[in-house]
Amino acid sequence: MNAPALSPIVLLFAAVFTSNILLSNFLGMCSFISISGNIKSSNGLGIAVILVMTISSAINWFIDRFIMLPLGLGFLSFIVFIMVIAATVQILEMVIERISPALYMALGIFLPLITVNCAILGVVLFIQIRHYTFLQALLFGFGSGVGWWLAILALAAIRAKVDKSPVPSGLKGPGITLITIGLMAMAFLGFSGMLAVQ
Amino acid sequence: MKMSPEDKRASEAMAPGGISREGFFGTDNRPLPDIVQADEEEMRRRGLDFEDVAEMLRRLIKEGGRGFESPVTVDGKWSVTVEEARGLVPCPYRDGCYPKSRVVIVRLDNGLRLLTTDLAVHLCAVHHFLQGRGSPFRMEPELLSQLFA
Amino acid sequence: MPLVIVATLVVSSMSAVLALVIVLVDLVVNNYGEVKIDVNDGAKTLTVKGGSSLLSTLGGEGIFIPSSCGGRATCGVCKVRVASDVGPHLPTELPFMSGAEIKDNIRLSCQIKVKADIKIVIPEELFAIQRHRARVAEIVDLTYDTKLIRFSLLEPAEMKFTSGQFAQIVVPPYERVREETVRAYSFASTPARPNEVEFIVRLVPGGTATTYLHKHLAVGQELAVVGPMGEFRLHDNEAAMICIAGGSGMAPIKSILFDMRERGIGKPAVWYFFGAVSKRDLYLVDLFRELEASWPSFHFVPALSAPLPDDHWDGETGLVTTVTKKYMDEKMDKSAPKEAYLCGSPGMIDASVALLKSEGIPEDKIYYDKFS
């Protein structure tokens, strides 16, 4: 039950590249595929994911460590974590609207979409089962968000190019996108021996 | 597949009672992205380009507008009647406003008829949306190819 | 304590805490308190509850900024100048703004929220705009697709408008239409009867508002009418007057001409060219023939662009612009100063402006109410 002896900085890079939440765990696929058609939206959604992932990693770490673990309620973590994520998104939406209308206009429509993004819940659960320390959890959450953002931007850029290429008509749209994601995942697999996350 | 927020917002605006009373989908209950994708494939199969079709329609509407609601014959091939009502109608994708027009294009030699609007032409050109089946403003790719062949 | 109770307690108290946090944050973040709106440098100061859009806040205070989309950032009509800092332009505003407007801090009032004290500058006329409760007094079929609707104003009971202006009719939600629909129509009546207003409404196939006004509206029913608005009006000078209208563009011209008669305003000559497709699109011909009989300098020229054989039309045939040109060349005094009043579709206005300019009428003497 001890935290892995990993420097949080190493963990940050591992989360971004070697165990990219999207391309090595295939989490958060639905919004990944549906939004990546447009680079601007992808960027907005990516930044929103970074924000929510970092904040909910931190909050859920405290809840797990000081409420769930002592009471032996590990089996409830799915329900509790998703509740916390939903509430975080709600509050974040209200606060952003108040302090920065321009940022709200850019992110606002994406924030509710993130509540049900499984990558967020995935990251929170990884943090729980790998027994990360708080600093590790924070940087892992942030790093996973950055990794997700990088991956969706890369895919959006590739799709912009693919759209202009002669793709067999049966593969147009989601078909070629899934194949592209598969190839990207294989490329990221090359990083996998370099660093470990647990 | 989940719809992007833009598509979702556009779909809501296109529903009956949104921007127009009848909506843009007619009797078609496929999601918006599916309609667009199916029509993109159909247009490609027929060798039609959305922008070219829209350019042609824009020219016909411009010529037809000279008749102030009475039919104008363009290039000896089409009869075009343009009616305009007061006001502008917004694009459901929120990228502009268009005159509330109602354009009837009839090809004189085969009698084929297309009902369209300035907004419908914009939707075709920029968003590749030809409207749902059963909508009075549906631009069936087959009809387009025969209308302009 | 059994685990099941602990678990239930933890989940429910956690939900309660989260809900409480959201409510508290909402109270703090979304409470803007009392906010002052300074209109036209102190001409009017409003104290309002903050948090809503400027457009709806002003509407609640009885100042109606013209808007045709109802706050959805799609029409770009509800522009106001904001003299205090309310942050940079939003992405939803930018498509409607020119560089000069951005520099002037012209904003879409439906997009900016009233969060702190704010200073705005609006045209003086907007103060006169009121929302009237109105009862439908009469509906007359003018043609197969055009109706004249007369409203008696109830509260406030009078509208001080000038001929040529327009008002907005507020159509309530009906059938599958879930929101109020607001549409602008020119007055067809004259200011001499400020307690009654008339509009000419042509059915737009599939149109939300016109379908309601044509198919659902009944005499005795109450609706809201917001006005007056618009700058189309009679100009006081000694020029000969040429009016060109088509379709429901009849309304403001009718209002202006009858207003002139009622107030005894004369012009050296008044020509009214009304364009329609065939005889079934013509209306109020008898009314203008009567006016012609009692007003020697007034001439009414209806023109049909495509009369049907059954029409037995012996009047002018051709596009209204072609007919106007013919009359200007053959019947009017070439050297006399002239001015023009136009109302109709954009296509008709553009063609008319081009014609009138080529006939030597300066552009600033051509007044029009484009359908937009």
C-alpha cells in the first residue's frame, strides 16, 4: 500500500508521453473522435480537460485518503468520484463565467461535455489504485490532461490533412479516424519501455 | 457517436419551432452529422461539388431577383422566381444572417423543380447540409445533377 | 455501525455537501447585487438587479433596443455604445462588428451581461419605444396572401409615431414554436389615430410569425406591440415625390401619403408606383383611385410584371422600375427637383436606387425602408 518511488516530475512526463491516457489506455475516446474534426474546438476541449483533470485529481485524492480509505468504502469510489467530478465542473463553469467571459465563451460549451469524459474518471481511479502521494497525484492528473490535449490536437491536425486526401468512400469519417488513432497509438507505444508509472 | 457542441446547437436551431416553424429536417430522423455525411458521399459519387452547386444557385437567384417575384428566364434554360420577405434569417450554425427569400427554380426542358432559399444555399456551400428528407427545401443530389446537367 | 449504513451516510452527506457548495458558489459568484446603468451620460439612471444581459435588463426597465433575433446573437441589430469598460468583445459579437465599431466599443446588448455599474449611449428615440397591450380589432383580406390587421391599443392606449415608421408585433409561442417571435411591420395607418394601428402582413410560406398572424389570430385577441421604431419618414421640402413600393411595402407609403392628406402637406407632384406580379397581387387600388380623384397632384400607377390572360389588364405592364423610368422620361418635369421613397424587397430597392440615380436624383434624396 505504499506509493511507488517515482519522482513526480518523471511521473508528469510519463503521463504525457509514455502512458498517454488516450493512446495507451484508450480512455476518453468518444469526445476524442467527435470533436477532433475541428482544430479550434479540439484546443478548447483539451484545455478544459487539463483544468478539470488537475482539479478533480487533487480533490478526489483528499476524499480517497481521508474519507474512503479510513472508512473502508473503496467500493463506493466510482459513485463518489463521478459526483465530485460533476460538481467540480459545475463550479468551474460558474467561476469561469464570472471571472473571464472570453474564456467562458471559448470553453463554456465543452465543460459540460467533460463531466462524462471517462478519461477523467480513469485518471482518478489510477491515482487511487496506484496509491500515489498527493504531489504525484497532482502531477499525474495534470500530465494526463496535457497528454490528452496533445493527442487530440495531433489527431485534429492529421484529420485536417486526411480530409483533403482521397480516402476510400467506405472509410470516410469515423472509419479512417479509428485507423489513424490506431497508428498513433502504435507510435506512442514506442515510448513505453522508457518510463514506468507504477 | 456523440455530436460536437456545434452540431448539437445547430440541430436544436434546425428543429421545428426553432429558426423556422417547420424545421430543416422534414421527416428525416437521422442525426445531423449522418445526413451531412451521407450527402457528402452521394455528391461525390455524382461528381458534384457543394461550392460549385451553391455558386450556380447564387447566380440563378441573383438573375431571378431582377423579376421582383415574377419568373425570369435565365440562359434560356431555367425559370427562376424569387420572393423576398422582410427581415433576415440566421444560419443555425450561427455564422451569418440571410434574406428571407423563397426561390423556385424550374428547368424548362424537363420541368424539374427546386425550391430553395439564400440560407439553404449557404448551408449547402459552407456546411454541406442539404436538409433532411421530406423538408420542402431538401436539395436531393440526384435532382441537383439533373437540374444542372 | 453496519457498513451499509456508513456507505449510505457517506454518499448522501457527500451529495449534500457538494450541493451546498454549488449553491453557495452560485450565490456568491452569480450575485451581482444592485447595479446602476447610466444612460446617455446621466439622462437616465436605472438601478437594476445585475446578472442578466443588457438587452433584457433594459427591456425590463421599459427601454426597448430593437432586436430581431431575441438575444441569440444572430441578427446583430441590438448594438449599443458602451462608454465604460465591460471587457473585450466576445467571439459571438465579432462577426457583426466593423473595426471602427470595435474601437468605439459598440457592443451587442444581448451578449454583454450587466455585472457592474455601466454607462451606455443610445439614440434618444429609443426612450419613446413602449410595449403596448393591443387587441385585434379587425382583420381584412386584401389579397389571397395579404391581410390588413388593425389593433386597438389598450395599455398604454396611444402610440406617438410618425408615418413611415414600424413597430414589432410579439407573436406568442404556439404549436411547436416554444419562444416568442418578434417581427417588424410598418404602420399602414396614420398618426392622426394614435390609439389604433394597422399593419399589412403578407403570408410567408412556412414563416413563423406570418403563419400565426394569418391562420391563428382572431378578432378580439390580445397581443403585444412594441414601437415606434425606424427612421423612414416624410421629408419636408419642395421636391416632387416619387414613391415605389411592392408587396407589403404598400404599408409605409400608404401611411405617409394619407398623413400628408390629413395634415394638408402638399408637394408639387406626388407619384406612386406600385409593383405586383398579376392582378391577384394588387390591392387597395380603389382607395388610391379615390385619393387621386380628390388630390390633383397625386398620381397612382399600379404596374403588373406578369399579368395573366384572365386579368384583362389594361394598365401598365412591366417591372415597376421599367414603368417608373417610362413615366420619369415621358410625363415628369425633367428639371424639377425630385426625391424618392421606396419600400419593398432588397432586389426591388437596389434596382430602383440604380434607376433613380441614373435619372439624376442624388443618393441622399432617395429614402428607403429595405426589408432588413
